Amino acid sequence: MPRAPHAEQVPLDPAAVGIHSAGVHPTRSHNLLLVFAAVTMVSGCSHCAPDSPSPTPPEAQGPALPDASATLPPAAQPASCAVSSVTSAKPAHRFGHTTSRLGTRLLTVGGYVEHEGERCLVAATLDSVLPAGTLSEGRWGHTATAVEGRLLVAGGSRDDPELSPPRLAAAGWYDGSWVPAPQPAGRAWHSAVLWEHSVVLVGGRAGDSSSSSVEALDRGAAAWAALPDLPVPAFGAAVAALPAQLVVSGGAQGHGCGSDCAKDCYADEDCRRAAFCNRMSFCQSGQPGTWALTTPEGKWERLPVTSGAGATATVSGELIVVAGGYADGEASGEVWGIRGSSARKLATIVPRFHHTATALPAGRIVFAGGELLAPCTDPDCDRPMRVATTSVEVLDVATGTVSRAAPLQYARTGHTAALDIDGSILVIGGTDTDGRPAPSERLKF
């Protein structure tokens, strides 16, 4: 009988990110705590989840997205990214960032750091965390896609999350320096994937609405091409691609709720009924559908796969594996395998959302962290709480066997997880249930 996998955590210098033996240092500004707390609150209850079906989004079709290059002022000159001068030397203090492999390095790009979008890139290797470069402008809620030795960084918000609508960041290539790229429609909290030879951007938030827009940038193209719109608007969807199939699963729908999330969003009847405010001053509800596109000129096909906000989609061999999600007040633990137009349930994990899914060699996938639903401890609450978790599970895709691994050292949601060159998984950033930043750590199997 094979042994259950074991995960060994190696924190990346917790002292350097303000962590002491009692946990995360509690000193944070009032405004940032307000924003973090807004992630997991509904009216009258901290961390409570909706207990009624999600309302129909006010827009039937995603609006046209603005051209980011036409609305942004010239970017300021990049600040120094020396290790002694920037918060990027402390990669744990962020969310809304990306982590991507570029050659032998893992690059953490942007994220929300100390009240603004981060402009510095961070290279996290086995032994060090060092500044690696500078973006044209700070951003979070963007995407970064590796293409032939370069990163295409697209979109994202340049502003504090309490500012609505946010200013949107432009796209550019990074291969050691920043080079402007063709500009897609402006968007934040979208998804991106490399499909065939094209980078595809899916959905997102534009202004105060979620979007159904899908665009592709082919290798060497001078402009983005429109693909068929999503059947429903969504942002933060799980996306994955095989040579003849693009899958979009879950995500969220919603609308803006004003410049002060803690006040205006909870007074919004749609939000109070069945959704929650998130880090973007955005009233959101889970979108449970899963859709597939086989050619850029084709039509989206609905697949019988349960999903929702915070689901993941991962390629494992010839399958696209969709797991977890949150919709209609419930968290899902279902894991589905998709091949072509067919889908089958592979396994069941701990119901979770806003977790990460990382493919390992030999057909295994590691599910780490995220949020769970738990009984509410607030006397004014009669619905489940959304709480960050340390849970780690490993799925053997071929057999459908799920094994528990050693837990994360720090509960977290909104983090990234990437496979490093030694086979370990580097987990960066995110926050705990109360919005406090979580230190980076490594999982070894």
C-alpha cells in the first residue's frame, strides 16, 4: 500500500514579514482591516455566508469593456525595487497577485501591498526571495501568462479596493524588462490561459459590472481578437485548456456597490439577500456553470459540472480537472474530470473555495488552503461562516483516491501556489479569516 503523502512546511523567513511566535503581527491600518473584513461579511454577521439562492445579476449581458490604453494617464517612472527599499522583499504581504514560472524561476507579480497595487516583481527561488524587475504601474487582480520565455501581464486594478470603479492597468511583456503589449479591453479580476499559441483573457470586472468578454492574442499579432462571449458574465472564473478545448468553470457575477464597501454594499438589497462584499467593493454571487469551447470560431457548450466562485481548473494528462467552488450559499467538494464533451465525477474533497490546485508529476493534484463553511459563532448570525483553512489534500487522478497531507502552517485564502524546480510547491501570500497576511511556505512531497 502506498504511503500517504507528507507535506513539509519551510517558512520563508517569517521574521522578515512581521511574524512572531504568536502568529501574524496584528498591527494593520484601520482602512486595510476594513477592506479585508469586507471579504467575509454579510449584513449583520462577520464571515457569514449567504443562505438563500443568488439573485439574478442586474445585467443580462456583460457590458463592453473600456480600452485600457485610452483611459490611463502615462505611467509614472518605476520606483526602485532594491531589496532594501520595497515591500516586495516580503512577498507574504499581498493578495490579488500572480505566481508564474519563467525559466527556472518563479516570479510573483504585483498584488495588493500596503494600500496599493505593487509594481515590483519578485523572484522566489529555493534559497532566496529577491527583487526581479518593475512593472510599468502597480496592479492587483491582473493575470500573468508565460509565453515562450516571457510573461504577458494584463489588466488589473491600480487602486485601493475601496475605490470603485478602479483605474485599470495596461498590458505588457516582461522578460527582464517591461515592454508594452497590444492593449486588450480594460479589465480586472479576469482569468487567463495559454490556448494553442494564443493568450486568452476571460471575463473579469469592468467598471461596476462583471463581463462576458473573451479575447485572444495570437503569437506575433498586433491586436487582440474577440472570441465568442461567455454565455453569462463572470469574473474570477477557473480556466484551463487542452489543444482542442477551452474550459471556463464557475467564477462570480455581481455589480459594484459604491465607494465604501462597508456602508453602501450592505445597504444594497441584492447584496444583502444572497451575496457578499469582496475585496473590490463588489457585491458578488457564485456562478455555478461550466462551459467549453472547442474552436475560436465555435459556440460555448454547457457541461454537467458543478462549480462556483473560487473553483479551480487544472490540466492533468488528457483531463481538465475542476474542483470546489461556492454558489447558492453552499461550498462544493466535488472533483470533476472533463475530456471533450464528456464529464465524470472523479472524487470528493473537503468542500472548499478560493483554494489552489497544483498538478504534480505522475497524475496527482494538490488542493491547498482556501475557505470552508463552518457554524457561525456570532450571536447575531444564523448562517455559516466563511473561514480560511490549513487543509491540504492530494488527489490521484487515475484512481480517484484522495489523501490528506500535513496541513499548511498558516490558514489562508487568496494565495498562489506554484510547482518549483525541485518538486516542492511554493505557497505565497493570501490572508487568514480576519484578513491578516499569511507568510509564504513550501510544501514538500
